[in-house]
Amino acid sequence: MPDPTSARPVIQVIAYGPQSFEEQQVVDADSVQRFIGNFPVTWINVDGLGDADTIRRLGEILKLHPLALEDTVNVHQRPKVEQYADQLFIVLRMIHASASRDTEQVAMFLNEHFVITFQEQLPGDSFEPVRERIRTSRGVIRERGCDHLAYAIVDAIIDGFFPVLEVIGEEIEQLEEETLSASSPATIGRIHTVKHDLLTLRRAVWPAREAVHVLARDPTPLVSDETRIYLRDCYDHTIQLLDLLETYREIGSDLRDLYVSSVSNRMNEIMKVLTMISTIFIPLSFLVGVYGMNFDPDTSPYNMPELRWQYGYLMIWGVTAVIVLAMVFFFRHKGWIGQNVHRTERPA
Amino acid sequence: MPDPTSARPVIQVIAYGPQSFEEQQVVDADSVQRFIGNFPVTWINVDGLGDADTIRRLGEILKLHPLALEDTVNVHQRPKVEQYADQLFIVLRMIHASASRDTEQVAMFLNEHFVITFQEQLPGDSFEPVRERIRTSRGVIRERGCDHLAYAIVDAIIDGFFPVLEVIGEEIEQLEEETLSASSPATIGRIHTVKHDLLTLRRAVWPAREAVHVLARDPTPLVSDETRIYLRDCYDHTIQLLDLLETYREIGSDLRDLYVSSVSNRMNEIMKVLTMISTIFIPLSFLVGVYGMNFDPDTSPYNMPELRWQYGYLMIWGVTAVIVLAMVFFFRHKGWIGQNVHRTERPA
Amino acid sequence: MPDPTSARPVIQVIAYGPQSFEEQQVVDADSVQRFIGNFPVTWINVDGLGDADTIRRLGEILKLHPLALEDTVNVHQRPKVEQYADQLFIVLRMIHASASRDTEQVAMFLNEHFVITFQEQLPGDSFEPVRERIRTSRGVIRERGCDHLAYAIVDAIIDGFFPVLEVIGEEIEQLEEETLSASSPATIGRIHTVKHDLLTLRRAVWPAREAVHVLARDPTPLVSDETRIYLRDCYDHTIQLLDLLETYREIGSDLRDLYVSSVSNRMNEIMKVLTMISTIFIPLSFLVGVYGMNFDPDTSPYNMPELRWQYGYLMIWGVTAVIVLAMVFFFRHKGWIGQNVHRTERPA
Amino acid sequence: MPDPTSARPVIQVIAYGPQSFEEQQVVDADSVQRFIGNFPVTWINVDGLGDADTIRRLGEILKLHPLALEDTVNVHQRPKVEQYADQLFIVLRMIHASASRDTEQVAMFLNEHFVITFQEQLPGDSFEPVRERIRTSRGVIRERGCDHLAYAIVDAIIDGFFPVLEVIGEEIEQLEEETLSASSPATIGRIHTVKHDLLTLRRAVWPAREAVHVLARDPTPLVSDETRIYLRDCYDHTIQLLDLLETYREIGSDLRDLYVSSVSNRMNEIMKVLTMISTIFIPLSFLVGVYGMNFDPDTSPYNMPELRWQYGYLMIWGVTAVIVLAMVFFFRHKGWIGQNVHRTERPA
Amino acid sequence: MPDPTSARPVIQVIAYGPQSFEEQQVVDADSVQRFIGNFPVTWINVDGLGDADTIRRLGEILKLHPLALEDTVNVHQRPKVEQYADQLFIVLRMIHASASRDTEQVAMFLNEHFVITFQEQLPGDSFEPVRERIRTSRGVIRERGCDHLAYAIVDAIIDGFFPVLEVIGEEIEQLEEETLSASSPATIGRIHTVKHDLLTLRRAVWPAREAVHVLARDPTPLVSDETRIYLRDCYDHTIQLLDLLETYREIGSDLRDLYVSSVSNRMNEIMKVLTMISTIFIPLSFLVGVYGMNFDPDTSPYNMPELRWQYGYLMIWGVTAVIVLAMVFFFRHKGWIGQNVHRTERPA
């Protein structure tokens, strides 16, 4: 069922041919009838899915399959292509080129007279370059049919993912640097967020790959051979996206491992400091504790005669110095201090 | 063999056609014979598998294949579709939309005159919406044959998994937050439980995908082309389920890793406190230990003359202050205290 | 070559038809000739592979392929089905329903007149239910041919794995509980053993799946269509086995991760105790150390005048109390003590 | 669009046949027209993609497909082969045999009269051996057509990866040794870098495998059967590359695990030292602390009579010796000291 | 190009038929011409690839394809089978049944008159059993053609891996025991080495599987149907090898995890000792420190009156005993000491 929180749809119609062009924003579903068939290509873009009546009415006018229409308003579909008697039904997920990593569903019906797209949310979409090309008649889009328009829309949706991935790529590079030099507990949270985002994006792109593949290869009279060449190119872009996504995901996992290693290394560092301090001073404390005992030298010549030796006190400092030096030697032997010259340069 | 702890079966018969409808609860297996063939569609729902006689008798009356009947009462089958001479045998697993993550087996036989479903436990099933649609003649179900009923049942079973996954999704989000901010040893137990639940669900859904695929694609006169379109839609839902399950499983694994990292971070925090306290006070304790020694200043001018200096005691406090300051400087240099300003905002 | 430690084979012959039945234990290979062809089905079961002569002689009499016979005595074969001119050669691995997880090789030759099975070890096998069904003429086995007998044997071998898996399932559940509540160093050893056992079982079952699949699908006149339906059912069981095995393996891996987490948690707990004790008492020890110094208050008014204050000693206890309270407050702030109320209940 | 930071292209033309050979560097695109068709094979190599006009003009003259040309200037393509009406479009990634692990894109068009290659950056490429073979007429290259030239170029690009992998292989071996003997925090950073490099290389080689496979197998009149045999050989090299890459990646992951283990081992070592020192001296410090107490032996015979014993002080040293020996025995029992003779030799 | 460090080749010719047999070691390539065609089967074994001339000459005489010959001398090929006009080219990797895990390349050409094998290093190969069978005319080898000889050689190479794997299996078992009972830092190094060896072996065996599969299935007149049955058997052995390799690799990974767990457990053990000692003695040290303070009881009645109590000193020992008992109780409650009775026996 349609989500009641969705706002009322805005219906934009762009109808065109090699010579003709008309763009109009309509309010009720019936107004679109005037365009269909009177122009080589009519593109109806419905922004918002909140009004069940309008959508049902559009379905009746344009003879959209009820099952597909149900999928249109249920906005958690996986990207897919379905072929009905005389129309293609395409579902994809679109991303806004912003900092947010949320995707919205785009459902598209393609037939030889029109393309209708349904978007989930009101503000913003990836279609502006397509509209601009139609308005200014740039490229070949005005000369071609509905299938080329559908390709252009699909291509715009796919290309919308690249800037988002670029931002993620930069974030990963930054995290890589941070993890190697100065990671903090917040770093792992950010690594996790990036991995989560990549998972979300993959859920949107992975089935899109299959959908574009079906469009480019499966026999249907609705897609011309010429458009298929363009779709093949679009398919390549989807593969490239996935390739990038997978690479980032692998780096993300590596980063987590690297983070864990760096935390362990830091722990080692902390423990070394504690151990060195303790190892030096705990025996010394014992030593001075010995001569803090109150055995009475008067009672017995065996009771702490050192206390009355002329150089007794100096001897203590001497022993202290010997112990400290021995320990430093021991730590050096263990490799805990000094000589930490590590080769970090790359072999030529 | 039938599980002896199962209760006696309740047999509900719903027989209908475009014009006719009858619903009845019968006690003995023979009563169902009256319906078969007299209505376009007869749906027999058997709730409980405890009574071997009733089930054997139903098998005889409806000519169900013995091997399939054996699978029906053995409730640990994997979801599957099997084609016998003139009937389809479908096994699926159904989940109650409750907090429990247990599934029960549903076995279904489909033939052109009837659909018979066998459920494992007595209370509750996912079929109520289907029954309601038949009773109120909503949608197209009353106009269609047994294959459409079978589709409706399969669809109801599959859709029954979504609310459960939604609950798990919320739990995962909550765990994600908890792990990043304030995880406790109990958190890892809950993460493990969620992962275990997801594994159980996947075991139920994964083979269901294959079964629905077989129903939608494999040639059999028992399923009409029109119903296949509906089944294709149902197949999409199964894919969507699996997609969600896999995503949740990956997040679950990531959560575990995150948890381990957060435990390590906390350990680091604890060790830092210990090390700082020890590193400051252990040398100081040595220092004051030194002047607690009882070397006799009377015996020799070399024996602890500091004890009689005018400012000896103040000097000790001075040395203490110097050591503390040096240590604080050292900790600051190591990045153990202060300046912990971490960028956590996302790049625009 | 035959393993010399194997004992002398025991040859058991069961020959039967719908009306006839004979069971006999023979000593030399030649005795089996009497049965072949005189009964619809002759089942020769050879228990033990130690006597190369007997096995070679059996091979000659029954015209078993030399390569297959070589595989029979070499008991480390992977389960497989091989088709020779007029016989099928099947290798499977059988498990005794005991606590041990060892499997033994069963090699079987199938031809239209006889089935011959070779077992590795002497005591015990999974075939008793099959023998019993033949002896008592229960089910359809006496009416059917050699292919049905072969199916019954394969089915008995496959079903023999289920009780073993059930035991492992219970062990895993127990380990799960143990790891979450009170794991010990021995727990990880037991988890490892279970994982190792599952690996061994999978090596036996995974290729068996393929073998049963080949039997059920590949065209051969030796297997009738009716038997194929039964084999399909047996194939389902194999899939179910593998499904269970994989699930257990995944839980096993999760358990290991859980164990590592629980060890880390316990370490954290230990470190907290150490750090709290040290953090409270090390500064206090310093404090009392200060007043254990022997600076001479007689020499200078600056030398430890506190020692002669009226409430000096009480002041020390006061400072001690303040430090302890401050530390407790600090630990509470860090979340190391108190308020550990964790939600462990499941969301409704 | 072309990257504006790219420099102006350098166009090098090598035209040849069995008898003829001409090599020339041209400035404007139109100069290449003179060669096409007048030599059996014309190879145009464009170094740098900065000048959109030149590239567009070349596209017009040589009738290169616009979509392919777009891919040529957009330098982030995945390796691929695309077949247009009368030309093949091949994209690969080339690596300079230097320390850097960056790859540059090479786009190639193949038709029966010419091969045109577009390189990304100006200095250096892997083509010198091919040019040399043409100039000196070594091997069969001068006798063959454009397809053989294309093969030679593809082969040179693939072979260019081997020296880079060899360097990585040596680095991995060095890291392996370092991790086992004397790893430092920098080691994990280097392991991470190697893994990252391998990921980058795999992204370049993995799709190249597919591309070479398509060239060797897919039917196209542009590639002769003879050249296909050579391409099959080149395909083998790609497989070998990937095989090596995957092996190195697995070793890389193993190395990381090894590193984590070695860090844990070192931590254990540190903790052992700390624990041994603390366990020996903390009780001893308590002991000497006891006899540092100032209970007045004069007030009561129960107040520290030991202080006046004749051998009191010696007794303390005796107790100290006993405690130390007991601890050493305890540590030896725990396996913390001594007897660390580990078998590291391999079983024969 | 041929590796210049390789030694001069030793060429051994074995020519035979059902009745005839001749074995000779030749020096120059031309001497082999005498055998070809005069015996049903001629086997030329070239040991060492250092002499480019000899190999080129052999290529000319036997009409070996230049590309294949190039692969022969370049000893880093992956195992493969390639079909040329009238010969098969097979590359495999052979292992010496020694402690070393290095493999050497074997290249083999098969044609209806001869088999020629090229080995990499001089001493030792896996072919001795084959030579022995030919010399003694054991088995069917003398009756069969070149294809059977090729099979026998391939089979000998594959079987040569089993003893090596057996040694590794024993090593793994030993490591398993060691890790569970008494692992040392050296253990992880040995686990890593075994994993590395298994990776190397898999690189040799994995493509061999594919190669043997191609030999057994692909249609070529050079391999008779009878030999294919033998090759199928050899293929089974390869699968078995891989199966074993994969199992060992999984156990290897499990071992690593087990090792990490055991290190963590040992760390826990160490920390417990440290914590227990510190937790008991640090508060006690504070206590005795208190009574080591020099507050003057003469100045004020509040200044340490305990020092003059009659049972002051005994009270201290009493408090000490109470603290120790309380701590022991606390440790027991935490489960750090005593009651460590773990069930390690297996459920029946």
C-alpha cells in the first residue's frame, strides 16, 4: 500500500520529437492523455507516491500492469526489469549527490509511446542533465525514441553513484592515513560507518547490474539494436561501479584489521612503559625498604650492621645505579628501547 | 514417523468458486470427500500432524504419494517442490509474526481440484489474510483455480518473514549504537543470538527461493501462465528477503568485529590509567623510601646528610613536583591525555 | 594395495525374490556363484578387505572392473559413482552411530543380477534395517530389483549420519551456553574438535551428494524410473545433511569468535580489578611513605613539622578517605563499577 | 570529457609490411591519412589525451565509434573488448616497470588496415620491445597483419606486470622474515601497503583476463586463427598473473594474521617480565615493610620482638631467599622461564 | 629464454612395443630420430633445460610447436593441456617425495609415435615406477600406445603428491596437539610455514585437475577411449588431492585461530597471577606503611597510639590474615582459583 507520509505527487510531462517540444506540469492524471501518441516521445515524471488515486488513475489510462503498479508504490523493491505484454517495467535505486547515503526508488514503465517514471521523494533527482539535453536538443536524444530516453534515464541514475563513491574513496584514504598514524577510538566507528554505507550502496547497485544486463541483451521489440549499444556502455559503468564498491569494501575490511593491529601496538607501547618503570623501581623500593627496617643494631652485631658503615648510604646509591644500568641493558637487549630504526622505504 | 507429541489434527475445509463458498471444520478424514470436485477449488487445511491414521486416510482419499506423505509428517524437511504424476508437492517453512524465531513446516499438495496444507503446530498461521480474501471475495482469488490459491498461500508464507526481519533490523540498529557507545559483555551475547537467528531464517528462506523459482518456471500443466506472473512477483519477494538476510548477516559480522575493537579500546583505556598512576607514584615511592632508611647520620658524614639539611623535606616535595610535571609532559607527548579532539563529522 | 592389517573378509549372501529368500554366510568366493541368476536379487556383503585373493577371485567371478576393484581395496576414496559397461560402481563413506566420528569406506557394485558391497572394518554397519526389511518382507523391497536394493543401502548409509549430527548439534548448543556463561581454556579445545569433526563429516557427505545426484539423474538402464523417485528423496536427505553441516560449521566459527570475545571480556575484568586496587593504594602508599621519612624535625622547622601536629595522624586517615572516595567516584564515572544493568531481554 | 591537465598528444606512426617500413612522428591528426591503406599495417600511437580536437579529428578520419572514443578519453575504464561493426575496441591497463604501482589506461582500436593506441601519460610505455621487433624485422611480426600487431601490444602490456609482481614477491618474502623474527609497528603498515597494491593490480588484471579471453575465442573476422593461438598463449600468461596475484594476496592476509600473533606473543613476553618482577618483589616489599613499622618493643613484649632477635635481620634475608626460590620454581612450573627448547626443524 | 644456470640436458630414450624394448641414453638430439616410428612407442625424457640448442633441435626433429617449446623452457608455467594440430602439449608440476615442498615443471608432448618429457632439474623424478613397469613388462603398458604411456606419466606425477601430503597431515596433527597443550611462539611460525606450503602445492595441483579433466573428456584422436577410463581414475585422484589440500588448509586456518586463543588464554593466566599478587600485597604494603610513619606519639595522644598498644603488632598480622582470606574468597568467587574441573570428555 502507498506510504501515507508521502506527499502529493507532482506530475511533469515532457513531450518531444525531432521538431516538437512541450514541457508542462499537470495536476490531475487525466491531463497526460492529451500528449500520448501526439508526440513521438512523452515522458511523464511523477514525483511523490502519496496519492493512491492519482497513481491508480495513471495506471488505468496508461494500462500499467497492476502487479507492477503495486511494486511502484511499495518503495522497498530490489532493482529489476520485468517484461509485460507490451511494456517494460524497470525498478532502480537513485542516489542524490549529497553527503547522505540514502537511495530512493525509481520505477519506470517503457512502451513505444511513452516513458513514465515514479520517484519516491520530492526534492531533487539525477534527471536534470537528461531534461536539459532534451530542452536544448543536444546530442541525439530528440531524434530517437522512447527506448533511448529510457537509456538516458538509466544512465543518469547509474552515473549519479560515481560522485558519492568518489567522496567515499577520499574518506577511505583519509581513514587509511589516520589509522596508520594517529587512530583514535572514533576511527573504528567511522570505518564501520563507511563499510555500512558501502553495503547499502551495493544492495542498490548489484541488482541494477543484472537489470541493465537484461535490458541490453534480452530480446524485446521495445529496445532497438542501436540503443542496446548504448545500454552496453551503461552496463560497463555499472560493472565499474561494482568493481569500485568491492575494492572499497575490501580496503574497508583491511582497514579494520589495520586498526586492530594499531590498537594492539599501542597497548604494547603502554605495557612497555609500565613494565620498564615497574621493573626498575619495584626492586629498588624493596632495597630501600630493607634499610628502612627497624632491627636494632644495638641488640646484635648481625642486625643491619650496614646502617653504621661509613659508606653504607653511598653503597645504596651505587647498587641503585648498577640495577638501573642492568635493567637498561636488559631492555635494550629485548629491543624495548633504542635502535628502533625501521626500514619504511620501498625497495627500488 | 509422526512425532507422538504432536496434538490431534484440526481439519478445516474451505470450498469455493466464483459464486459458491462453504467453510467447515471436519473431524474425520472421510468428510472431505464430499467437497472434492463439487466446487472449483477445495482447500483442506490440516493443523497438527499427531494422528497418523487421519493423515494416512487423507493420503488414500486424495491419492497423495507415499514418499511425499512421509516427508509431510517428518517435520525437518528443507523447502522444496516435487512433481508427481498429477500433483505438485510443496514444502515450505512458516514463521509466526512473534518474537520467537522458530519456524514450522508447511507441506502442501496441489492438484487441479484441491489444495491441501499440513501445518506442524496448532496455534496461529500466516493464512488468515488468504482466508479473509476468499470469504469476502476480495481480489481475483474466487475467480481463479487451485494454482492461484497455492500461490496465495506461498505468498502469505513468504510475506510472513518480513515483519520478523524488520524486528531484527531494529535490533541490529540498536546493537550498532550500543556497541559504538556503551557496550557491555552482554552485548556480544545478543549479537551472537541475532546472528544465530539469521542463520536459522536463512536455512528456511534459501531453499524456499529455489522452490518458488521452480514453481514459477518449470513446465507443469497444474500452474497456469497467469499464475506464473504472480509467482514471479512472489519470487522477487523471496530474493528481497534473502538480500536483506545477507545484508543483516554481514552487518552482524561487522558488529562482532566492532565489538572486539571496542573491547580492545576499553582495555587500552584501563591500561593507560594503571600505567599513568604507576609511572607517577612508583618512582616517588622509591624516593620517599630512600629517606625512610635508617642509616645512622651520626656514624658517618656520608650517611644521609640530607636528613639534617634545613630544606631537605621541602626539597623532596620539590623533586616530587618535578617528577609529576615531567610525567604529565611525557603522557601528553604520548597522546595519552588531553587534546583528544577527534573529527567525527562526515566530509561534505 | 590391500591394507595388511585388515582382517579376513566375512562374506554374507542374501538372495531373494518376491517369493524366495535365502541367507547364508560363505567362506570362499566361489560359493557365491550358486546364487547369482538363481534369485531375482543377490546381495553379497563382504566385511573386511584384508584378503587380496578372495577379493580378486570375487572380481573374476562377478566380472568387476580392475580399476574399480583397486579403488575398493584402497580405502581412502572419495564418494563417487562410476559407470562401467554393464555395472555401476558406487563408493560411499559410512558412519557408525557411535561417539566416534570416523567413517569407513563402502564400495558397491550394482548390476541387474546382484549387488555386492565391500565394507572396511568388521564390527557393525548401517545395513541392519535393510536386512530386516528383506527378511520380514516389509515394504516393497522384496518385489523390486537390484536397483531398489542399492537405493535402500545408499539410503541407510546416508540416514546413518543423522544421529551423529544430532549429537553434534547438542554438543554445539552446550558449548554455546558454556561460552556465554562460563568458558574455560578447555572450551576452545572442544570447539576446535567439533569443527574438525564437522570438516571430516563434510568430506564424507559433500561428494556423496554428487554421487546420489548422478544415480538419480544420469541415464542408465540399471536404475528404473521408479527407483529414481526414491533416489530423489534420498538426494533430498543428503542436501538436508549438508545444510545442517554447513549451519553447524558457521555456528562453530561464530562460537570461536564468541569465545575470543569472552576471553577479552574476562581480561578486561581482571585488568579492572588490578587497576582499581593499584590506583587506590599506590598513591596511598606514597603518602604513608612520605611520613616514614626520617628527616630530623629537630634540625629545622621545615623538616616534617606535620609529624608533631596534634591531629597529623588523623589528617593522614582523612586524606586517605578523600583519595579513596575520589577514586570510587572516578571508577563509577568510567563505568567500571556499579550500575551494570544491561538489557538482555529481547525486543517484543 | 578529456582531463584538462593532460598534455598535448604526441602522435607516432609506424607503418610497415614484409618489405616496407616507415616511422614518423606527426603533429596534426590529418597527417596519418597518408599511411592508412598504403602499408599493410599502420600503427598510430597517441601519447597523451589532453587535446580534445586532435582526438576528435582522429576519430573522424579513422571512423572510430563515438562511444568508444568517449571511453578513450575517460581514463578510468575497466579493461574490456568491444566489437563494433568493422573494428575492435580494446581497453587495457599498463604498468611501468618502476617502483610505483600506478597503472595507466591504454585504449586500442583494431581494424584490418590500422591499429591505433591511446596512452594516458607521456613518459614511458611497455611497447618498446614491439617497436624494436618491427624495426629490426625480428620474428614474424612484419609478415603478419594488424591482428598480430594488436596481439604483440596486448602481450607486451601483460608481460609488463611480471617484473612488478616479482618485486612484490621479494617484498613479501622480506616481510615474512621480518614478521617472524623482528617485526615493528611499521611492519603492519608495509603489509597493508602491499595488500593495497595487490588489490590495485588485480583490478587491472582481472578484467584483462576476460578481455584477452574474448579476443582469443569470440568469432570476429578481424582476428585470424593463427593469431588466436598466440592470444591463447597470452591468455595463459594472464591466468598465471592472476594466480600469482591471488597467492600473494593470501600470503598477505596470512602475514597480517602472523603479525597480530607476533604482537600478542611479544605482549605476553612483556607481561611475563612485569609479572615475574612484581610477583617476586611485591611480597618482599611487604615483608620489609613489616619490619619498618614503628611499634614500640618497649611498651609490650608482643610488639615486634623479632627486631631484637640476634639473627632477626639474617632471618629476613633467609625468608627473602626462600620466597625468591619458590617463585622461580613456580615460574618454571608455569613454563615462563627456562627449558624453552622448541623444535623448529621440519620432520624428515 | 632458457635459464642459463640450468645444466646440460640428459636425454634418455625408452622405445618399446609388445615384443620389443630398447633403452638408451643419447647425447645429441639427432640420435632420437632412429627410434621414432621404428617402435610402437618411443619415450624421450629430457632432464635439464640448460642447452637451448639441443632443445631447439629436438623441436625441429619432432615438429614441436614453437610457442609450446617456449613454454617448455620458461619453467614458471601453470599446469595445462594444449592441443596443436597433431600433438598434445601437457604441462604439469612434479614434486620429489622429500622434505622440500618445491615443485619442478614437467612439459610433455604426445603424438601417436612418441612421448617426450622435459624435466627441470637433474636429480630424481617420479617416473621410476613407470620405467620399471615398461622394463619388466608388468601390467598392460607394453601392449598399449603412447596415450597410455602419457597417462602413466601423469598418474605417476599426481601420485607423487600423496606422500608429501601425508607428511604434512602428520605435521598438522602434531601442531594441533602442540597448540592445545604447550604452544610456543615458534608454533605460529610453523603453522604459517605449513599454510604457505599448502598454498604452493595447491597452485601446482589446482590447474592440474583442469588439465587431467581436459585430457579425459575433450575429444582428440590421440587419446583412446580405453585410456580415458584410466584418466578418469587419475582425475579422481587429483580431486582427492585437492580435497585433502583444502581440508588441510581449513585446519591450518583453524589452528591459527586456536593458537591466538591459546595465547590469549595464557595472557589471562599471567594477568591473573599478577593481579592476585598485587591485589593481596598492595593493600598490605599500605597497611604496614602506615605504621612505618614517624608521627610522634609523644606530641599528641592522637598520633598513632596503636604503636604503643599491647597487641598492636599482633593486630596487624590479624588484619593481614583477614585481608588475605577476603581476597582468596573474592578470587574464588570470580572463578580465578580452585574448582577448575572442566568437562572435557565427549558426550556419549
